[in-house]
Amino acid sequence: MAAIDHTLAAGSTATARTRTAVGRWLTAGAVANTLMAGTYVAFSAAVMPWLGTKDDADFVTTMRDINTGIENPLFFAVFTAAMAAPAVAAWKLRRLGGGTAMKWALAALALYTTTVLTTSGINVPLNQMLAHAGTTDPTTTRTDFETTWNIWNGIRAALSTAAALAMVKAVRLHRRNRV
């Protein structure tokens, strides 16, 4: 028999409205983290291997265009929601007494925060280097960019996938404990 997190089980002082709000934040976090994981995995599995078949000048130009195009309001909304929603859900769960769902939301938050730090500390600076490298030597530009960017994008893909799975676990625990 599955263990029930008694801090959120029936009989808790939490109101149905608060529990519903927590469920929405958890679900939003699961969706946002899944979308971010999908973005990073798509780059690792499809975009970068395809781009790797291009000559150096085409690689540099296309990657610059991709970096410019991805910086849009929808991307930034999902990128931000993937961190904000687990944080809000964990805060609200803490106010309800914590429990296992809160621990999974916090795990997702930690994993995704590491993804954000990786993005801002490694991938974005590489993207900026690529944007400002000029066009005189695309071979050197590509060499300085491609391998490191791909390695760290793979790490982002793994971290954000783990964050998405943690959020799904938090949602399931929260729903299971609605008894």
C-alpha cells in the first residue's frame, strides 16, 4: 500500500481552495519544466546534430539567428515559470505543513535553478561570444563555441528533465493526498 503524506491528507486544516491553488502551481511547474526540458533535448537531439553538418560559416550564421530568434516573450515566460512555479508551490505547501510533495517541488526548484545558473554562466556567454565574434574566421569561432556549448546544453537537458520529473512526482503526491 502506498504511503500517504499525512500532513496533507484528509482532515488537514487546509482549505479546498488553497489545495486547488497549490495543485495549479505544481501543475504549472510541471508543464514549464517539461517545456524547458523539451527545448534543451530538442537542441541536443536534433538542432545541433543538424547544424553540425553545416560548414563553419553557415554554422555560425545559423546559430546566431537561432539565438536571436529564441529570445522572445514566450520563451522567457516559460523559462521564468519553470523556476517561479515550483518556488511558489513549495512556499504554499510549506504553509500547509510541508510534506513529501513540497520536498519534490524543492528538488525541482534546485535542479532547474542549476539549469538557470548553467545557462547564464556558460551557454549565454558563449552565445554572446558568437554574436560578437565577427565574420573573419568562422572556423575559430565555431571551434571556440560548439563543443563546450553542446556539452553544457546536454547537462541542461538532463537537469531540466530531472526537474520536470520531480514536478510530476510532486503533482502526483499532492493529488494522491486529496483523499
